[in-house]
Amino acid sequence: KHHQDIEAKLIIVGTGPLESRIKWYISENKVSDIILSLGWVTSETLWSLYQGALAVIMPSLWAENCPLVALEALSVGTPVIGSDKGGIPEIIGKLDQNLIAGSLEDLVNILKGFDRNRYPHQKIRELYMSNYSATSYMAQYFRLLDRNI
């Protein structure tokens, strides 16, 4: 109902039990010009979508411990907006606590006020590299080993 306030398209990727309801909603509300539901996509398409996105939105209800989608988006310099469930806020919070939504109203407000220019690709890539890259994990692992020897 607030789509007039947000100047971007929503591209939904993946399959699941809500897929038919989402497609029905898009058709029923005649919003196919601003909302696309792609279903399952190849990994090449997914990475291309990550790289071209203004942001990746993760409105998860499930308390995912370490959501790969968030890490993949950050790895290419794309900010993540997400719910306050599981490990999502810990990951997003390293970039900006204001991108964490505790409710649908919060999510709408984040999207209305979102400014991609506040999140340079390089800054996000550096955040990923220093916290979530294989090199970073190994360095943290060896530091733990050194403390325990």
C-alpha cells in the first residue's frame, strides 16, 4: 500500500509455500511493474541480482543462526535490511543498526528512508572481509588456539 513512497522494484527470489500467494498478490494488485517473483534462479543470476541490488531484504520470521544470503550480499558490497531474528541483527548491526526491522512498520520506514549512497560498496566489502571471509575466520581461529595453548 506504500509502494508510491518507494522508488525501487522488489525482486523476490526463491521458492516455498508462499510462492503462489505472492504471485496471486502481484496479479490481483496489478503491481507486476514494481514487484517481480522469479522463483528459483541459477547461482549466476543470484550473484548478478546481489551485485545490482540497492539492498537485499531479509524479512525472516525464522531465527536463522548465520544466514548465507546476508553474507553473500555483503561479500559483493550490497547492504542488507532484515528482521531482528536469529543471527540477522548481529550481521546487519555491523553495518548499521538502523537497517534492522522489529516489525512490518519498521521495515516500511527503513525502506522509505533508505539511501543507498550511505553504504559504499567498498565499505561493505571491507566489513565482509574483516568479519566473514575465510581469511578472517582462520585468523580468529588461530587467535583462539594461541589463547588456549
